[in-house]
Amino acid sequence: MIRKYIKKFENLWSKHILLIIPISFCYLIFMLNYNIGAKIVSLLASYILITAYFISTKAIKSYIAYVILTLILIPTLMYMVVSYFIIGLVTLSIISFWSFKK
């Protein structure tokens, strides 16, 4: 049973590596840059990438859940480094959950 999930995770990682790297890069820019314009652009870029992924997989419910969670997390944890990691984890967990469900 555990091997089955490890195999699915390996498949998930290999399929979505091209999505995970740019999203991680956007969050890294968002986290490290103090310029508010750069933060907004990097966050929008990550939203565009994630939107493209969810539209391509037709996972609209997961996309709505992701948007609601990030809109709740960003204002409450703004200017805290932990919030950016939480947003990234939320993104990856929703993508993983939806992929394991299929």
C-alpha cells in the first residue's frame, strides 16, 4: 500500500516538475523581494501558472479551494516568511490531492 503511494508520488513529481519549479521561483521572488510591485507581479505569475494547470486538468473545485485558502492566508500572515511557505504547501497539497484522487 505504501509503495503504491510512493509510486504515485514519483509519477506526480515527474509530471508536475515543470509546474512546480516556476511556481517555487515565483514564491521565492515574492518572499525575498521587498519591492511591493515585484511581490504583486510574482504572485500574479504564480496564479497564472496554477490557473493554467487547474484548467488543463479540469479541477475547478480544487482551484476555487486554492484561491479561497490563499486569499485568507495572504492578508492574515502578510510580511511573515512562514506565510509564503504555507501558500506553497497549500498549492502542492491541493495538486497532490487532486492527482491522487484521479
